[in-house]
Amino acid sequence: MKKPKIIVTGGAGFIGSNLVETLNQKGEDRIIIVDHLNEGNKWKNLLGLKFLDYIEKDEFLEKIEKGYFKDVSAIVHLGACSNTTVKDLHYLYLNNYKYSQKLALFALENEINFIYASSAATYGDGSMGFSDEEALLPKLKPLNPYGFSKHLFDLWLYYNKLLNQVVGLKYFNVFGEREFHKGEMKSVALKAYEEIKKEGKVKLFKSYHPDYKDGEQLRDFIYVKDAVEVTIFFLENPKIKGIFNVGTGKARSFKDLVLAIFSALSLPPNIEYIEMPEYLKNQYQYFTQADITKLRKVGYNKPMWELESAIKNYVNYLEKNYNSFYG
């Protein structure tokens, strides 16, 4: 019987299932997937993947506490509540902070390579910039409870001088295959595709900032294939540690994104600019862009997908797979 080599928490989720698929393509199937499958369609992300076992997240924690899995080589901890609208701080504290602490301590005690998902949400409004230099961590001010829960864990590692023993990945605006299950947390790319297919047009927020025209607010959109490749880089280079941004380093506008979708569908652009809700106006980010200097310095030198090429590839996938997922 094969022994497990890699544990992927959140392995049925968006980035997690893409990671498992890519590991399979590289010949690795000694994988244990940990997740929480509820009434949604997330289970469909596991179809076609090769792995040794699937374990629910609470049962997995019990097994960890009993000393199972001490001989795995890596834990990639992507499992978390990633809903930015959740307001239950106690739930986020237990799920995103305490759970991560227990896994990190288990990995450190057993000399297991520990890679975890932080988030670009920890940067808040971006007023402190988007540098992943660890000395800046205490100055960051997330805007929502989700970002705060991720920031808490980063800070715990920082203040306990553990960041030189683990890898934290601050994923920016990831889009791509296997995100159907995410509901309101789906990427703008998938939401825009659905809107175009249903109504023939896309609604984008007007701008209330003099430096940005309507629809030209900027984000660092990164294709999930790139996010996965960066993650695998740290699996393959276990001596490299610290917190790293995972983005393209090149901000693009929402207008660029939706124009690429119209183009991929061979449809004429049809964009309607709508008023932004009042509650958003004071906390809206007009610009995010990952500083990937540190990532490049440690040796990750693969080029990132250009937005238009990535969108074309993704739309081709959606055209073939959208109905089968929702069927």
C-alpha cells in the first residue's frame, strides 16, 4: 500500500483541486485531500483526480492530534473560509487561525514542509503598498474579517519567529478552472462570463476617483495555472522559506478583463457602468498589484500568463464544461 507524501487541505476547492491535478500530471498521486464537502457541487472538483484518500477537515485534525501522518514530506494548507463577507469572527478565529496554528505546529514538530495560503486581503486598502517584506506585516490593516483572520496567522508566525521555517503565499485575484462552486466568491472573470451568456452585457462599477475612469480600476488578476506553478515551486524547493506574493506584478483594469471575455466569445463589447453601493465607496480599492521582486529573487523565473491569453484559455474551458458542472 502506498504511503502518502503530500497533504493538501482545501484539496477539493479552487486552487487546491488545480494543484492536485497538476501534481498528477507531474506523476505524483501519493496525495491525501482534506476538505469539507457540504451540499454544493464542490465534490465535482475531485472527479478525475488521483489521490490516496479523502478526509473531512475535523476528522483530519483529530488524526493529526493522535500523531498520524508524521512521515509525509509536505502539507499544503489551502483550506479556509475564504468568504470575505463572513462577519462571524469566532468562526473565522477557529477555522482560519487556530486550525492553521495546529497544522503549522504539527508540521514544524515533525520537520514537514509547511506551505499555507495567506491572502492579498491582508494588505487592506493598499495604503501601505503591496510589498511582502516581513518587517512590514505589523503595519498592515485588513478591511474585512476574512483578511483579519489571515493576517492574525501571519502575525503569529512573525512574532514567534517562525516565518523562516514555513512558506506563506499571498494569492492576489486568482481566476480559472474549477471555481464553479464558489458562489458569490467566484472571480470577476467567471461572473462576467455568466452575465454575458445570460444578458449579453456586463455591469461594471463607475469610478469615484479622479485618477481612474469608469471600469478602469486596477487589479492584479492571476490565472490559477500560475498560482499553482508558484505553489509547486515551493514544494520542489523546500529550503526556501518566508512570505511571498503570488500575482503577476502587472495590474490590469476590469475593462481589460471583460473586453478579453467578449473577444474570446467573438461578441461585440457591451459594458454598462453602474453606481457603486454606498457602503463600498469608502473601502473600495482602486489599485492592487503584487510586488513579486522577492519571488523572482528566490528563483521563480517562469513567465506569467498574459491576461488575454489566460482569459481565452479559460473561456474555452467554460464553453466545454459549464453545463456539466451545473447539470
